[in-house]
Amino acid sequence: MSTSDVRVRFPPSPTGYLHIGGARTAIYNWLFARKHGGKMVLRIEDTDADRSTEDSIRGIIDGLEWLGLDWDEGPYFQSAYAAEHAAAAERLLAQGNAYKCFCSKEELEARREAAVKARADYRYAGTCRDLSPEEVASREAAGAPYVIRFKVPRGEGGVAFKDLVYGGIERSYNDIEDFVVVRSNGQPLYLLCNVVDDIRDRITHVIRGQDGLTNTPRQILLYRALDVEPPTFAHMPLTLDLNKAKISKRSHGEVVAVQFYREQGFIPWALVNFLVLLGWSPGDDREIFSPEELIEAFSLEGINKANSIFNYRKDDPKFFTDPKAININAHYLRTMPVAQLAELVKPVLEREGIWDAAYEGKKRQWFERTLEMTRERFHTLKDFATLGRAWFADDFTIDDKARQKNLLKHPQLMEWLPELADRLEALPIITPEEAERVARELAETHGVKPGIPVNGARAVITGQIKGPSMFEVFAHLDRDTVIRRLRQAPEYF
């Protein structure tokens, strides 16, 4: 098989949003396909009709598109191939690789409870495995419900395969019970559907979470029974929280949803960059990758065996998620071309109702310069509409620390800041140099350090305690806005 024959799949179940664990699986598959010039198939495993929803399907597709993870085939929908799944089950029956099991739920539960009491491992004993064709026909005629079980070989031997992450794995036949492939309602189970779909889609590599490893020996048995060579498997370590619990939608809520990061102002590729490092290493200390660099560096050999830790903090408003994710996002925000950043900030300001169409016209240069001046202290795109709101609107709030330290500590500023406004208004043009001169003259007049009126001005003009040079701010912001906000200073005391 040449590398161009590589075919992988991302098969999400549409029972909720795309979460970071699923996104990471998609990323690894996407990188592997792109690295080898192969194909990635998107397959929606929607056979659970009670839990699958159109909203979830749309959410998964939107999440992948937002992350920039394009696929080459699909989306295919597993439910469309129900006839193929049923036919595979019938073929297994006809070959003698499966059988109809009439054991009731009550019988199975009683045996399970007996095993627990005896402190023994429970495994289906194969009660119906050797029923005669006549007995099977008689029970069916009587309307007895049944499931279809795969007939695992008995005796010596087992299933052996090489996982590209965990190495050689063996499972004795004696440790694998005859497993169900079709429910009593006639619905084929995931184990069978997944194998049939992978055969049809010509999947060469199955890259999935470590929790799928227990299914692999059983699925290999199904491949062999259907006369198909199994694909190559690579299982990724789990992603755990700080308490070593597996990250899941049910347990961790919105903080593990891809949509959450979009709403919080993450740059799509920054999230991809972060997620790929949850369980993979390039073999050196690099953490920042362009798409081309990451595709070049990625290999399945770089996937770690140890579980990764997602260090999110619900109680820290600044680091609402893993600090490493925040820092990677901040890196991209602060280093990308400002014209590209402008396109990402635009929808954020639009959602807040503070976008000005002039930012795409006569004020474009001003807009991009504003982003350049402010982004050095921001971590997410959302910061431009919160911490940086004063640059785009008058309805901003003053940071409490800035108010306490730079205003209330110096009540004389109630008079000095309006005086600074008068001095600035008298200038023909406000330049950084002229702004610095009048600010220093004001400080000298009142016998204080220049930082006192300058930092007070920062509080009432930008609402923040830190930021770019205030002399640059005086010159960059709209002249009337600067003067008006300085004259409104008494309102904050």
C-alpha cells in the first residue's frame, strides 16, 4: 500500500456538540491523511435514532469547518446503510460465525448476579451457541425474541495485533465472550456497523481514543469473518481533568465544547494547535506550528501512551480554560498579520453591536492601528469587545483596580483631568509629542509626577489600568472623545 492509499475516518455520534476529545480525534486523523496525501472520510454514526439530532449534526459539521478541518468524502450517514449492516449479520449467520441467542434479560441478569456473589468474572457462557437448527426454528415459531451473537472461536489461540501507539496486543479467545452484534429489535450494534462501514469506505487506518481499544479484538474477529484484512489501529491516550476523570460532555459541560471556545474568542488554528499537543509531541520543545509545519511534523509515533491532562479552571475568570490554551491563542492573536486579525475581530464587534462600517472604509487604517496598539495585552478575540471596548464605544466600564489606584487615590484629578482636556483642546493637532509635553507641564504645575495625571487619564479614557502609551492614545483616539472623557472624570469619584 502506498501512502496515497491512506484512508482514515472521523465517525462522530450526533448526540451532542463537538467536544474537544472528538475534535482532537478529528485533528489526528486529518493530520495523518494530509501528511500521507490520503483521504479523510466524515461519517455521521446516527443509528441511535432516539439521541441523534439535526442540531447535533449541524453543530459537528460547523465545528469541523470552523477549525479548518476539511474532509475529502462525506458526510456519509450510517443510518443510510442499514440494509448493508443487516446483510452482514445474515452472512455471519449463514457462515456459522454467528448464532441466535434466546436467553432473556432476566436469565442473563441472574447469571451476572450469581457471578458477582461468587466473586467471579461474568462472561456469557454460550448457552444458545449449539442449539440445533430445529430448536432454533421452534423457538422462532413460538415468537421467542432473540439477539444475534458472534461465535468467538474456542480453544487455544486468540487475537493478536500491533497497535501503532501501544505496540503488540494479544487477547485470548477464552477472554472474549460471544458478543452481541444485533439487538432483539433487529438493530445491528455499533461493533458490526462500524466494521461494515469501514470495509465499504476502504479505511486503512483507524485512529481513535484509547477507550476503543477494548473493542478492537472483537472487531478484528468480525473483519476476518467477513474475509477482509483489518485496518491498522492507533489508539490515542485519554484526556483527563485535574482529578484524573475522563473529559466528557456529560461531566464537564460547555467548557469542553468546541463552540464554547469559538464564543470565548479563540482563533480556530490556535485551538487546533493546543489540542494536538494533548497527547502528542513533535520530539522537541516546539509548541507553535503553522498548518504546514504541523502536517510535516506529525506522526503516529509521536502520540504518547500516557493520558493527557486538560487543566481547565472553572473558578478563574481569566483562565476559564487550560492556561496553555490561552497562551497559545494569545501568541497567534499578537503575531498574526493585523489585516487577518481585523477579519476575526469584526464578527466579535458585530455581535456586541459596536462595529462601525467605516472600519472597512475610510477608518480601516485607524481600525487596524487600534488592533496593533491594543493586542499585546489581550488573550482572546473577545477581549477586544470587553477589555478594549472603550476604543470602539462609550458604554464601557472602568476596571475597579484602575478606579481605586489611579482615580480615587488622587481626588485632585477631578479638577486636573478636565484641565488636561483644556490643554489638549488648545492644541491645533494632538500628536504623541505634544500630548506628552502638556501632560508633563500639567504635572509640574501641580507638583506631582507625570504618572498621576497620565494614569488617571488612562482610567477614564480606556477603562484599564495598563495599556499602550497614553501619549499614543491621546493622538490616536478621536480628539472629541479624548476631551469629552477627560471632562467627565468627576463622574467617577
